Amino acid sequence: MRQSHIAVIGAPMDLGAGRRGVDMGPSALRIARLHERLVSLGYTVQDLGNVAVDQPESAPTGPSNARYLPQIAQTCLRLSEMVEAAADRGQVPVVLGGDHSIGAGTVAGMARHFAKQGKKLGLIWIDAHADMNTPETSPSGNVHGMPLACVIGRGPTELAGLAGYIPMVAPENIAIVGLRSVDELERLNVRSTGVRAFTMRDIDERGMMAVIREAIAAASAGTAGFHVSYDMDSVDPSEAPGVGTPVAGGLTYREAHLAMELIGDSEGMTSVEVVEVNPVMDVANKTAMLGVDLIMSALGKRIL
């Protein structure tokens, strides 16, 4: 993470979610002065606009166990191409969601970028949920609960194959941080893959510093660096009320910032995305403003 140029890419999609509204997340994050604040850190910033997204009203729902899967796959393909092209130009992609199914597209683009150099990508997934369901295990059929399964090659092939090879990221180079809501069958997927999973109990017992350092080590081992996928529902709803699927007992304000500050200190981050900001559920854009603050912490902003 030594590049001085950033590419902002919006992915205003809520096809993967069970609750409408996260398609307005990119606008909320931009309204929270993302561009100006990145410039204030000394970065050259290019906003590439939004990837094209089908609207639910004009698209067939499709199979009940993977709703809107073809449309989501097409959006993620377009997103992956924008991300890859930006990384190829030497820019750091900063992706604004949208529901978390966009993560499959962002990771695919970064994985292809490094694969052309004979290198591997790592991944830190900060989320209240594991996002490792498959159509066979999902209780809802919402694809935003499946992107991490796709990254390791266990999800629908339409998404799992976006990078052109499987898995996009080796499970041993993936860390999930902040888990506190995992479906029964999904739990088996998490346990059997080799992904490093840190629950809220791990954070309570050991502290965020120890947990995030282990996550960084796993995502950095033998890789060119790591992508950070930050779901705002990882933060406690008292601090981040405007999310698609809030879960009580999340990260505190300072735990969230410490994680991103340590990630920034590591200089291993190659790209970052913030997802699941839902302005419909928010209070005075509080969640989007926190999302921008967290991006700033990862990109070098410090108290002194």
C-alpha cells in the first residue's frame, strides 16, 4: 500500500440482500466527503463512477436458493474488470457497496491483477457474518451471504469462477474478523475450509490488537498483499445503525478504528471496500461517515 493514486468505484447493488436500501450506500459514502478527505491525506483520487447494476424491479428473481444470481454475477464481472484495470494502472481500488455479494467481484479483479504477475492475493473479511453459505445451505437464498464461499470455490460457479481459476484466494490466506452470527449449516463450511475465523469472543478475550495482527499475518503469508472487505455490520448497531443486517454485540468504535489503523501500519493492504451501508436505516448518515473514517484510518490517517 505505497501507491499514491486511488480509484473510487461504486457498486450500488442490493440484489443480494433481503432488505432494500444498500444500493444507496455509495452515494451516502460520497456525501460523507470521501473524495475530499482522501485528497486531504495527499492522495490523487479518481472517481470512476458506478458499475452498471440491474434493478430488481426489471429482473426475474430466479431460483429461490440463490436469488438474482445471474444479474449479480454480471454485475460482479463488470466490477472485477473495473477493479483489475485500476490496479493495473497502479491505483488502489476503493470500492463502495452495495451489498456484500460485490465482494466476489472486487476479489476476482484483484486476484487476476496479481495472477498476471505470478503472485497471490490475501484477504481480510471484517464482518458479523461468515458469508460462507452456498445455495444448498442458505436459509434465505440471499447471495450476500455467499461471497466468501465463492472466493474459496465453494459457492455458485457463476461467481466462484470470476477470476478464471478456483479458488480466487487460498483459504489459509483468508481471515474473518468479528464473527457473531453464523447459520447452522454455514458453521460446518467455516470449520472445514481452513479459513482463519476470529469471533467476537476472540476479540473479547485477546483484544483487537492480537486478533488483527494474526489476521494480517495469515493474509500476508506468501502473498503480494491483501484486500480488506469491510462490512459495516461488523460494528455494533449503536455506532453503525444504518446497515442491511444489524447484529447486537459488535465492534466498538475504537476497536473498528484500531483494526484499520493496524492494517494501515502493516502496509500490506492492496485494496479496500466498504459494504452494506443502508441509508434507509441510518441516522443522519452516521454509518456512512463512520465508513469513511475507517477507510481513512486504513489509508494512513492518525490522531497525531
